[in-house]
Amino acid sequence: MAAATGRRLMTVGIFVHPYLPAAPALAREIADWLRAQGVRVWETDSLDERVLFPHLPDTDLLITLGGDGSILRAAHHTAGHPTLILGVNLGRMGFLTEAEPNGWKEVLSRMVKGEYWVEERMMLRAVRAGGYPLWDALNDVVVGPGTLGRVVHLEARVDGDLLTTYVADGLIVATPTGSTAYALAAGGPIMPPHQRNILLVPVAPHLSLDRAVVLSEGVRVQVVVRSPFSVSLVVDGDAVAELAPGEAVEVGASPRVARFARVRERDYFYRTLMARLVPRR
């Protein structure tokens, strides 16, 4: 059983996914139950920073009713705040979620009593040449072509030293959390989420380094565009910028972390991994 943290839940926010039919009714059920326990509750159907920011300094827990995509967006905006995240899985995979729709009451009952622990997960920070703007990622930073069917030439440097030049459909720079996302689909290794490493995984490499590379937390990875055309910079699935030929993005560990509330045992990751990846017979 998880040890009590001593932190009582005073205020809880609930993200109600606007495109999932089951979310509004479930949100009302959870909100009514929490209020009966003496917890203040607010709800939102947007994970926009402008909507969340006024609430976060006083919010102990943000419950997301959705999938891993909802949790990624929540992590971007709660990083740097004391707010914890708890996901109720209304999506497909649910690697990051803590509860299923029929099990939320058991999870929250334990949390209200303080029977939970806090899991901190490493994030990445991507910085465009010149130092601004910057983006934080829980899963990955991807540099790749904006047009399908075009390979890109990407020079990868680690702490200023040339590692290799990839000729590929793209390059994934991932966290251990992201090792079970796009990086896994591209053939990368699975890494436990408590590790603090940076993972480089080329996407469909052609006559270039075709193995994933695991780097230590403290390194800085610089990706330089060597193709004669612009490429896309994608952070946790969102295209945030175009990089011109010769332009670079630098990626390293972010000073911020994503903080999750957990009631399962601390080795839950491996059981979840098998449940999600190995089809039941």
C-alpha cells in the first residue's frame, strides 16, 4: 500500500474532454463525490494555459478525463506548479493514466486519505537557436519533414561534438516516458519512467546510423538541418515551428518535471506495460 504523504486534497480540478461523450457525466459523478468529502472542485473543458493558470497555484490535483494526449497537455501547464495529475482513462492506451472509468472511486478514496505517492517524470526542453522560444516535452521532440516521402539530413551533436548525420524520415529525441510512444514505434528501447536519460531514435534511417542511442541526463543534443528545405519541429505531437536549412534546435533535460499522483505499487510500470502491449488471449 502507498504510504500517506500527509498532504490533504483541498482543491481538485477536473478536465472534461469536450469530444468524449462519456466525460461530462463522469465528471459530474466525480465532482459530486469529491464535494461530499469536503473537497473544493472546479471543472474545465479546455487545457489552455490561460484557462488553467488562475487555478493552478491553489489546486492540489488535476484529474484528466481522456487519454494520454490529455495528460501530455496537462503536464505542459502544471509543470512548475504544485498541482499533481491523475488520469482517468477514456482513451485507447492509457500508459500515463492511473484509473479506469469504473475504478475512480477506489483510487480517489485512497487519495483523500493521503494514501498516495508522487511520481516525478523527467521532461525535455527544446530551445531554438538564439535561446528563444523554448518548449517543454514530456514524451518527445521530433525533427522531421513536413511532407511525406522526403528524407531529411539531420546533423546530431552531443555537447558540441558531432555524433552522426542521419538520413532518415526524422529524428526523435525522447524521455523515458516517451520511450513507449513514437520512439517505440520507430524501434527504440523501452525505458523505465523513473530513469533520467535522453533517447535518440532515427525514424526509418537510410544508409546511416540505424540504432537508438541512450544518452545521460546532463547532455545537450543539437540537431542541425542539413537538408536544402525546411523541416518541422514537433513537441509532444504538436508542430510548433519550421526549421530552415542550417538552423538548429538544442534539446536537453528541462528544469521542470511532470508530477503524477499514484496509488499503485511503485513497480506498476511493468504490469501496465504488459497489459497495454501484449494482447489478451
